[in-house]
Amino acid sequence: MNARAAQTGAVQGDGEERNEAVQNGTANEYRSRQRSNVPVSTGGVGGSAVEQASAVRGSLNLYEVAVLFDPGLEIDMDKASGKVEKIITEAGAKISKADNWGKRKLAYKIKKHDFAVYVFYTVEAPPEAVGAIEKTLNITDEVIRFLITKPDLKAKAKAEALAKEKAAKAAERAASSGKEESEEE
């Protein structure tokens, strides 16, 4: 807006709203609304972009957390695994499965250890929780090494389907061989 327009009270804008503001003497209110940084809702389906982003952030992903514990902790293993479980849950994750594989030989030395106690956790967590879990596990003395991965759910489902198919074929073969044996008698 130029200086002359400002002196005369002219309002820049378009349409009926501008004309109405000039006629009613509310040009200053109109200008302040135009200058304000209040976000305008698009009114689209599914809410605003901010609401959609927060909904995406709130979703839980499935992760597998592999933890290698110091083998000298076999006596205090419950305490050490409890500490790791507490770290995971405090980060906002939910442990759905914990699988302790026990003490195993490592392929190579890690922090001067030839053996480690392997524990695998299946975890449902928001994406932000992964960073918090990693930071805390990095400074935990009982943990030699850890790895957080997203499981390949498609491959897992395919493997389960193949296993079911093999089991069905094996059952079918067993049933057909059982019939043949009874016919021979």
C-alpha cells in the first residue's frame, strides 16, 4: 500500500469484503485481519495438515530389538533384562514378546568378550521412541551391543504361508499313505 492510500484510508484487497469494510468504516480491522498470521483451515477431508501429521506421529510401528548382554551377568540376568525392558517402556514403547536365546559364542570379539547372552524383543513403538531407546542403550553398561530393526512383514507372512502350505501337503501325504496301508491289509 502506498503512502497516499494509507492517508486516505483506502483499503487494498479484493471483492465485496473490501468494499464493505470501506463503507462501514472498518478498514483498519480488515487490514489487521489481512496482516495476521492466523492459519486458514482448508476444510478438506481428514482435517488440517497439522492434524494429519500428528496422527501419523502417533502411530506405532513394529520393531525388533536384539540385545547382547555381558556374559558375566548370567546371575543378574533378570535385573539386566529388566533394566532394558524399563528403558524400552519408558521411551513410550510396548514390548509384545521377549525371547532369551541364552549364552552363545560370538563370531568375533566384542568389547573383549567371546560370548554374550542374546535377548530379542519385539516392540511396538512410535518412530520418535527409537532414538531415545538407542541413546539410553548406548550408555548402559550391561549391554555389549544392540540392533533395532523394522521386520520385513511381507517376507514373514510369505514364509508363514509357505510353512502352512508345506504342513498341509505333508498332512495330505500322510493321510493318503495311511489309506494305502489300510487297503493293503
